[in-house]
Amino acid sequence: MKDSAPSVIYLEDYTPPAYLIDDVHLTFHLHPTQTRVISRIAFQPNPDATDKTFYLHGTELNLVSAKIDGTPVDPTLTDDGLTCDAPDAPFIWEAEVTISPETNTALEGLYMSGGMYCTQCEAEGFRKITYYPDRPDVMAVFTVRIEGDYPVLLSNGNPQASGDGWAEWHDPWPKPAYLFALVAGNLVAHPGSFTTMSGRKVALNIYVRPGADEDKCAFGMGALQRSMKWDEDVYGREYDLDIFNIVAVDDFNMGAMENKGLNIFNSSCVLASPTTSTDADFERIEAIIAHEYFHNWTGNRITCRDWFQLCLKEGLTVYRDQQFTADMRSAPVKRIDDAITLRAAQFREDAGPLAHPPRPSSFSEINNFYTATVYEKGAEIIGMLHTLAGDTGYKAALDLYFDRHDGDAATIEDFRACFEQAMDTDLTQFTRWWTDPGTPHVTVTEEWNDGTLTLHLSQSIDALGRIDWPARVIPLRYALIGQDGAEMQAEQLLILDDTVKTVVIAGLPARPILSINRGFTAPITLSQTQSDADRALLLAHDSDPFNRWDAGRKLVSDVLCRMVMHETAPDTRYLDAMRVAVRDNDLDPAYRAFLLSFPSQAETAQALHMQGVIPDPDAIHLAHQTLRQALAEHLQDHLAALYAAMTVDGDYSPDAGPAGKRDLGNAVLGLISRLDGGKQAAQQFATADNMTQQISALSALLWNGHETTQLAAFADQWSDDRLVMDKWFGLQVALSAPEDTVATVKALAAHPDFNEKNPNRFRAVFGAFARHAAGFHRADGSGYALLADWLIKLDAINPQTTARVVTAFDSFKRYDAGRQDKMKAALNRIAATPNLSGDTREMVARILDTA
């Protein structure tokens, strides 16, 4: 790690690589601390290159030897790579390096997890394996030989040959180095198969540790098979190798990685069983498996030219996995879930010092741009294009993209050109969604005059201290709802492509209620002059499921803000509207569970901040608790019957129907626990036959402050299951009383089963701590000091995880002066740490606005 400021890389400085690669042969002689990597690479000069320097990236490598066309050479080495005189003609580069997987705690490149060798090469991990032009636009065919005394030796592509202590793999599809993968260890396979639409039979395997995890693979295998079938049916994309392998790894910085034919997964994102996984876990696992599989075409067969284009492969693939989940489960519920995630994470990024465009114009550490803006906002941009193009135009554009760029390293401009051709339109203005930061704020005002409704719309963007960002193309679906709840005018698509726009709707029999941005067509914040009565009516009757839910969300957000600002009692109009909504048996139970949910306390803080109010975390926590209690009391006549009606008979199934009933039943249980002293929750805990019911009961007890013996019983039952124990750690932090949170975190960090080297366990404790608004933002600054202590410690072990968790400080400017000073002191202490990693240094500088 280096103590100097990292260099800045600019999109405008992109130049083609000096040399291209025909093929790559790698041989690995595995050893925990002295793995030998021998490379044989066929280079050729790139005729399009402007810089002819032969440069190979390399970090933390010990170079043993190097040759060009069989002749030893003496390259010039730096901390970041090497340069060497090279022929202006095709040549063979050969090199041998040694690396130490066992001591690689950063979990980039080749490292060890529980005695298993595994890799993580995105974004720039391959340069920790051997010297190579480690950039996405250098694509090559790989052949890999692995030598080691392990029963399972895996790499990309198809198996070529194997013997005692060795195996060879060949990937016929050119790929950049970030998609390279290797796994070696004592593993067992859960096998399956899939027959493609052209009749080829593909062997499928999920590799896990023997014994503990073999019974947790069936759901993941089914999810993979469903993903493969869906991608054929919806996008016409067929898998292109003879085998597809997934490996579950305990120590992993990300959720999963789409390496060609060998996907490496965080164990928490692939292993599932009814007794150890919740309904949410099953849905998440299904979505992540789909996401990584869909990358086979949108990320692998077509990759990104440079890391500035990251939002292309990730945004498009997230959009595809969202479509998949909507088809597998409930489309309205999925859309609401996506919006909640976007508003909580991405809108927060846009509103603070970490704001950046989906495609930034510069970066220092690419690891810091795996963000909600790149992923979630990137997906919303694809969704808006789908809206503008329509189903037919969208399909034509994607088919053109696949045909035109198969085997390419593509750019946003390449993708845009396909839509321009399919739609026969100019999308230059639309491109601002990719190139400009910030969340557009759309204001809608209404004039009513004798049967004519006039809508005045305006858009503005406030990001990174600038308010003069150009207008974007914002598609808005809208409808008019009558006072009887029926649609007065069917849904229309309105395009706001200027700073202001006026829409006149004549011939109306009575003044309607405007339902706009239906289906969350565009990722914007919206200001409407709308009464609580209008919102209550939309909550009860809007024909658009998203806007029906959103009306309730806005209603409860306003109620909470008023309670904080004016210390008012809970608004009975909201409580009455909820009583109607939760008893509507025509609504999906999962949807009704969403109606019962509140915005997070951090979202309430942001809502207050947008109104010019300095948020008080303690007052916000009190308002949330008070309103939740009032809701329980207001609905108490219906709770017991509703809870009973959500009972699911028969064997456990993670499918949408029974999962939705459990979701609503457990939301109701949380309210009942406020009224019955936790009796119903204790009974559910005692009789639960699946993790969803067990942990929901435990959560209801903890959230409502009941002294419980169930917490210890849960730990005793699941002490041997590391994924369930992650839940146990996180639950105690997330549901602790604000005055106890710091002490709880300290106690858990001292627990013998806490291991800061494991990203899942660290995030379970300190990720939950960062999200506990009132507990983290204690006025005395103890929360800030504690997190800073641990981030300083972790940075020397795992910079990527440290840099992600440090974003807990990114909203410091919204709080009072005392809290601001204490947060800045914690950040400055992190920044002053000797040998701080570039990942963390950059994030701290951006938060403090000193980058």
C-alpha cells in the first residue's frame, strides 16, 4: 500500500492499447506462499495505437524471469508494472513470477479462503497474478494448466485434460483479464444440466465445501436453470460453452463475479435452505445468480472498452435481472423494492459529496466506482430507454447490439447508436443521464379552470455545488384519477425534455387527482401540491400499483417529518388509510407488507434536510417509534385475524405466493408485539420450522424492546453455521436501542466468532452499525470514533471493504455543527493514518471535499 495520492485517470485520455494478444497460456504451480505463475503470451502490435510502449501491469509480484521469443530480457520494474523493449512485430512473451495467496488479505487476485484457492480479478486484480496489459479492451483466448494436490482444479471455459494433481482448461471466447478465474480445493459438486434451445446439453455444477453446504445447492441450481431458459425466451441468448460452474467462497468482497463459465460467488449469495435462509435470501440468491449468468452476454461476450463504461455492462445486466425477478415473482412488488433501494442508496449518493455520473469522466481508484449510481441508476437508464423505445423498439435495439458488438469491448456511444437506429431518433440529450450527476427534481403545479386542467412542469438538478445542469429527457407516465377512485383519463406518456413544460387537458367533467411518474418511470424526486386527502385516496384506489404504494409512502414521510418538526401527534388520516389498505384482500400480501413499511430513519433525515431542517437522529427515532405504536393501536382490532389469515400450510416453499403471506404475517407480528408483550412472537419462535419465521419472531422481540432468552437460544442452535451467525451478529446491532448501539457493537467485535478478515462478518456488524441512524449518530461522537477505529484497522487488511463502509460518513454536512465536527475529526484521523490505501484515501478525500 502506498501513502501517496493516487493518480487521476481521465476518460478523454483514452488511447488504444499498444499491443493486442492472440492467445494466453498460463501455468500455475500452487503453493500457499510461493505459487509460481508461468505465462506464455502471443503479442502483436496494435496498428491503431498511438503509444507504442510495451507496458504490462503488475502489482505485488516477484519476477523470476522474462523472455521475448526465447531470449531473456531485463525489464524496467516499478510498483505498478514493467516496461521493456519489444519488437514492432508479433512476438512471444514468457515470464515466471511468484505470489503469496495465503497472505493476500485484500481478496484481489489469487488468494486463499478456508484452504481453497480462488480469484477475484475485477476490476484490476489480474495484475496481482502475473504481468499483463490488465485493461478491458485487451481480449484474448486463454488456456490454463493448474498443478496442485487438490481434488478440484477449475478455470474458465471447457475442460481439456486432467490427471493426478493437474488439469487444463481452454476458453475459446476472447475475454479481458478481469474475467479470468481459478479455483482449487477440496470441494464437492452439486450437478445439474440444461439443454439449450439449439439442443446442446450443458453440464452445470455448484461447488461447495463437503459436509456443511451440500444440502444448500438445490435452489441455486434451479435458479440457474430458470435464468438460462428466461434469457433464451426473452432475449434470445443461448449459453455458449459445454459447462457452467459456480463456486461458493466464504471470503469475498462482492456478491458474485461473472467470470466466463466459472462464476465465483460469495457463499451468502448462492447457498440456501429453508432452515437457514429467509424468503429474502432466496429471492436475493435467485436474482444474483440470474445477474451473473446474464453477464455471459452483457459483460462477457460484449464487455466494456474501459472502466468508464462500467455502467453499461452493469446497468444493462441489473435491468435484465430486475425483469427476470419481476417475471418470476410479482412485478409491482419488484418495482417497489427497486425504488426503495434506489432512493435509499443512490439518491443519497447524488445528494452528497460522493455524487458522480453513471459514467464518470475521471477516477483514481476504480474499485470505488462500484456504486449504486453505476448499478441501480444505470439500470434505470436502460428502463427509460425501454419506455421511450417501446417493447418492439427495445428488442430491435438489443438484437442489433448483440449482433453488431459480439466479441467487442463496447462503449455507451456504441449502445446508444443501436437505439438511435432502432428508434430512428437522436439520443444526444438523453445521454446526459449517463454523463451528468445528480437526481432531477421535477415540480408539478396544477391550474383548474372550468373543465381544463393545466399542468406546469419544471426540472432542476442540484449536484456537487452546481445547479445549472442541462435539462434531461424525463419520461413520465401519468393518469387522472377521479374522486371515486376510477381513472378519469387513461395512462399517457409525457416527455419532459426542457427546463419547463406546460400540458393542457381539456373536457374534464370534474377536477381530477394527478397520478404521475407511474411505475416510477423515471428516477426523479417529485414535488406536487397534493393534500393528505388526495394521497389517502390514491393510496386506497390508484390503479397503478407503484403510485398507490408511493402515495402511502409520501403520506407517512410527511407525517413523520411533521412529528419531528412540530412534535405533533400521528395523523389519523394516514392511520385510517392504512386500515383500509391492509384489509384489502384483493392486494398481494407482499404488496400490503410494503404498505405497512416506513421509510428508513436515514430517509426521514434526508427528507427533513431537503426542507431546510437540520435532522435530529434522536427525534427521528422517537417519531418512528411513536408512529409505529400508534399504527399498532389503530389496527389492533384487525391484527389477530390478519395474522391468522397469513398462515402458510404445508411444506416450506420460497415461491412468491407463500413468501408474500409470510411477509405480511411477520409485518403484522411486529405490530402485535407492541401490544401483547411479545407473546405471539415468542410462540412463533418456538414453533418455527423455517428461518423466515424464526428470525422474524426474534426480530419482533428485539425491535420492540422485549427482554428475550431467544437470542441466546438462536446462537446455540446455529453456532456452527457461519451464514446464519452473520444474521445473529447483524440483528443485534440493527435492532439495538440507540443508547445501547455503541456498546453492542463493541461487545460483538470482541466476540470470539467475530473476524474482521471476513467481509461478511465485518459488514454484518459494522455495516449494520453504519445504517443504524440514531445509534451511529450519537451526539457524543462515540459512534463516529468507534467506526473510525475499526476502519483504520481494517484498511491494512482489506482496503475495498474499508472504502465502502467509510461512506457511512458521506452525509455529515446535513447534521448539526457538533456532529459535523465530530465526523470530520473521525475522517481526518482516518486520512492521517500512515500507509492508508488509495481506495480509502480517495473516499475520505471526496467526502471531505478535499479530493
